[in-house]
Amino acid sequence: MPSPRKWIGGLPECCDWCGGGFDSGVFYDARTERGPWGCFCQDCFDKYCIGLGTGYGQQYDARTGQKLAG
């Protein structure tokens, strides 16, 4: 079954790690190096997450919820 091409549900308003906004225009639904998943801003994704792809994470447009990568 192919993965959804759009975020389902309400769009997240802030990063689960730092509480900041999605100023870069994207957010990530991703797994951290320690295992838990969350929605992250660009900076926190770069620092704490393991990458994009099945089992790792996805990148979404913060305004439209359209899936961009992963």
C-alpha cells in the first residue's frame, strides 16, 4: 500500500522538540536517534533525527500538508 501524499488531520503548529514554529516552510514527521517519533522543525530534524524514508521520516509542506520527501 503506498504511503499518503498529504498529511492527514490537523497540521502541527510547532516543533515537538523545541516548541518553535516551522519558519523554513516545512516540518518533519520523523524518528529521533533515541527512537521516539514527533513533528520537528528543520533545525531539530537536522540535530536529532535519523533521516527520511520508510521507518525514518517524512518531510511535509507546513502550509498545505503536502508530502515533499520520504
